[in-house]
Amino acid sequence: MVEALPLAIGQDDMTELSSEAEAIAILDAVRAKRGYLLPHHGLLALTAPRLARAYDEAYTALTLDTRSLSAFEKEFVWLPILISTDEAIATHHIAKFQAAGGTTRDAETCLRLAAFARGARDYRFMDRHWRDLLPGFTHEAAYRASLDALLAGRGIDPGLAEAALAATHACLAQWDEVAIHLRGAYAAGFPEAKLAEAVSLVMFPGSVPHFVEAARVWRDLVKSGAVPASPALQLWAGIEQSGFDGKV
């Protein structure tokens, strides 16, 4: 019988401390599934083994299982998310991107999208402060003209770029732009299930609260008829949200 590891702090503060055998089993399973371990895996396995298993199950369902996005599409969305959230440690996504056929040129396109997303505030600045001084200027038209120039000749599906930007802007809490790109993804004919998967990737690097707010933005677009949502999402938008004030 393997003894429990000695407590480093008081029992009341660390009630879930794992046995060495249990922790090693959890970490072996994670390494076998993903091919790597990150620092938080060991910490959770030792201090909160039930949470460690639940976390791994959630991560698997979110990003390892095949859903609607192709392997290339998924990693194309991941890269600008990671750049915008300064997640340098997630280098395994570079390997996955390359394994799915992504080139350095494609990665540079992801970089362009992330940098473009960070600059969105400047388009809002022009609209907020100088629009009346610049005849013919409109925020979204100028923003989209720049995006078209950014993507010209890059060979990327416009709908995929819209989905990647919707997710990236959600990470940056730029909700006007999330709405712009949700609408853009529909206009480009990007499948709704793929769009939902792309936005869901925000949850870990961008935070669950930001995903919650992105879902609210999407729901508001559906309710207002701004996007041609499926019957399923129309049903979702019509569900009463009592007790939710729309704030994260």
C-alpha cells in the first residue's frame, strides 16, 4: 500500500492531497494523451486529483477531440488566440499547426490577425473622436478595408479568418469587434458549428468570463435578427435568461 504524501501545510488547507501513486497515474495518463506535461498538471494531480481529472476531461473535449473544425482550421484559430493572450508556453500548438499542413507563411497570417485585433481600438478612436471631421469615414468600412488588404493573397478562407478574429477579439474583451466578426463569419458562409467551436477555444487562454460575454454578444445578434442563425440557436436566443444581467 502506497502511503499518502506528507502534508506540507495544514490538513484543513490541503484536504485533497493525493498519494504518490495516484498523482503519477494521473500524470502518466496526461503525458500519454498529449505527449507533454505543463507545470499545473503536477500541481493539480498532487493537490486536487479530482479537479485534475475533470480539467483533463474538459481540455480533451475542448481541444483534443475532433468536433467541427479541421485540424488546420483549429490550429489556425489557436495561434492568434495564443499570441493575443501572450501564451508563449503553448509551443505544442506550433507542432500541431505544422502537422496539419500549416506553413510559416500561414503562421505569419495568424500573427497579422492578432496584431490587427490589438489595433482595433484605433479604429474606434477615429470613429469616436474625428468621424464628423472626416466626411465619408465609417468605422467598420475602414476596418474591413484594412482587413481585406491584410488577407489579400494569403490563401485563407475568409470565413475562417472571421472566426479566428471573433475568438481573438473575445480574448481581448473587444465586444464590438466580436460582433463584427460573428456577422462576418455568417456572411462568408462559415458553418455555424465551426464558428461555435472557434469561439469556445477562448475558454482556457482567454478565460471563461470572456467566453460568457462572447456568447452574450452572439445571442444578442441572434435575437435582433442580425445573423441568419440556425433554428437551434434561435431557440437558444429565445430562452429566458432570468438573473443574468449581461455582465461578466
